[in-house]
Amino acid sequence: MSVVVVWGQDYRKEVNQDETKVPAYVLPNLLVDNNGQAVATKKQWKKKRRQEVMALFKEYVYGYLPDAKVDASYKILEQSDKALDGKATRKQIEITWMGNGTSRKALLLMYLPNAKKKSPVFVNFNFLGNATLSADPDVIPSQYSRQGIAYQKRRWPLHKIIDAGYGVATLHYYDIYFDEKGNVERSILPLLGINSEADMKPNSGRAIAVWAWGYSRVLDYLLTDKQVDGKRVVCMGHSRLGKTALWAGAQDDRFAIVISNNSGCGGAALSRRAYGETVNIINHTFPWWFCDNFKQYNKNEAKIPVDQHELLALAAPRPLYVASAVEDQWADPKGEFLSASLVEGVYHLFGYKGLKTDKMPSINQPIGDRVAYHIRSGVHDVTDYDWENYIRFANRWLYKK
Ligand code: GTR
């Protein structure tokens, strides 16, 4: 069991990891709109219901960001087609965003397979800095990185990804929002006109909304890069960045596939199950992640106007993959699975199949169709097994005739 001690309070006492103690709950119905009308066609979904659900997530969960104009410039700091034993082109691009009289910089690292003229790309931010992905000595360290070269290499099987014909585009998520309490000032929010905490409203987006903004801005760059197949860009993230990838993918349908790896509470897991990490715990531990309105649902999940299966449904009709790990009970694997199974009805509106079952599969047995799911053995992490399944899924859907 994970132990979280915050402000002198020991959250172990309130963590339930006993399935028999999951409270009875009623989920909002995805296919009934705010006026109680059934949603029976893809047109009704796209024109009305989807927008309602999106607005509820903005107002009560992730928050709004100002729709401000931000200019971007891209400077290639380094490029070589000799990376990864000559199989890949490495590009390191300094992105400068300008708005509201100020600017911010982020350092994008890409590896693209030399075997392809234009490659599909996984956008997946990293936790500890660009240099931590591999032993590649030519990677420029990210500005806020505290860890050394290759430190988190196990999460990035770069040879496997490149050999499969995919590229990766990544940056250290601290470049977009420094993941500690406060830090509005040094995030990208000032570019959008939010200069400090005093400018934040109860429905203002915080770190997750801001990282999701970053995913879309990286996609903006990728669409200018001739070596990238802009119609085949995958939005992927692990854990807090899995929550982020789901929110980015929901808002930006230029992403062709959405992948959630162990995203848990506030990601794929149903909040109303209150299993493992709860809304109360996450809002106390990470008060800078969600909008302040979300905090009114601490220990009050039944009242949240949405639940997380509705976030997954915002990916429809695009291919969606949700993955759990059996020793990651903190993220509530069953809640992640149920959530993925519950979007079936929305995918049906578009003529696609979802998981086709409400029974959780065995460990290491991926299931599904346009929506896929696996629970693998092991802990909270991103493993080769996860990547192999994402690549197989991307091959299936990105190159479907
Ligand atoms: C945990 C947090 C989870 C998840 C995880 C991570 O501490 O409780 O919601 O986001 O961090 O991002 O690794």
C-alpha cells in the first residue's frame, strides 16, 4: 500500500483497497444529455453531448485556460542522423513561446527513424529531464532537470520504438509547469495573462491543464516538421502525465490516438469508486494539479457532475488505449478498466467496438478493439510490455485500410 503523509495527516487511514468496501455509486449517463434527452446518433454526440461533457470537465475538474494568442518560434539546437547506432535522427529544438509581453522556453527532444521519410510519432513528456531517457551523450540537459544521464532509461525503449518505425517527441514536463506547489509565475500561465495566484479563479486550469496545453503546442511544432507524419501523432502519458494525455487528447483531436498509462485518480479511474487514491487525497497532496472547483468534491465524489469514463469518451471515435498494472492498486486498476469498458456506447455511435466486455481480463492479456485495455504484472511504471502493446495498437489503427 502506498503511504502518503501530508500536513501531518496520515492518508493510509482513509485509503480503501478492499473491493468489498467500494461504496455503491451511480455514474452519470454518457448517453443522456443535460436535459435528460437520450443521445442516439453521432451527430447528437458531437454537436451537443460531447460539448456538455467537455464544459463540465473544464468547469469542475481540470479548469479553463484563457484563449490567449501565443506566438512560437523553433530553433534547432542540434540535429544528427547518426543517433541510436545510425538508425535514427535526433533533433533538439528550443521552443520559445511569447505572449502577454513575456516568454518561456522548452527543450524538445525527438528521435525519428531514418528508415522512414515521414514517421508517426509518440508525444510523451518525461518526468526527469531529456538526458534521463538514455545514455545518448549528445542530449542537452533540460533546464530544471535534477537527475543525470540515463536515469530513467528503462521507461524509454528507444531502439524498440525506432525499429518499429515510430518516432518520439518529448520534453521535461517541468518546462511547462514546475511540478511543485505554487509556481504559477514560472509556468507558461503568464503568457496567457495569468501572472500570479491572484489571477486564478475557481475554474482556472492549473498544472494538468497547463501540461495538456504543452502537448498541443508540441503537436503544433510537429505539424511543421516535414519528417513527421502529422496525421499519425499519438498522445501518450504515464501517471500524472497519463491524466494529462487524456485531457490533451480530449481537447485536441489532431492527436490520432490517445494512450493512458497507469493514470489513476483524475485520469482513467472512476472517482466514485474511491478506491486507492481518492479525490480528497489527490487534492490535498497536489493542490496545484486540478482547478479549485474540483476541491468541493473532496469526500463527496457522488456529487461530481462527471466521472472519468466521460473523459475517456472524449477521445471517441479515435483509438483509445488504457493500461493498468496489477501492483498499482493506488491507481485503481479495476476503476480504470470499468471506465474504459463504459465508453462502448459512444464508440458504437461511430460504428466502432470498444472493449466488448465488462469482465476484467487476466494479467498480461490485452483485450479490446477501437478501445483497448491491459493490466500487466508489476508496479506503477512504463515497461517494454506497455510499449509493445501501444505499438501493436498503433500499427493496427494508424495503418488500417
Ligand atoms: C502519485 C499520485 C498519482 C500519480 C503518481 C505519478 O503520487 O498520487 O496520482 O500521478 O504520483 O504521477 O507518478
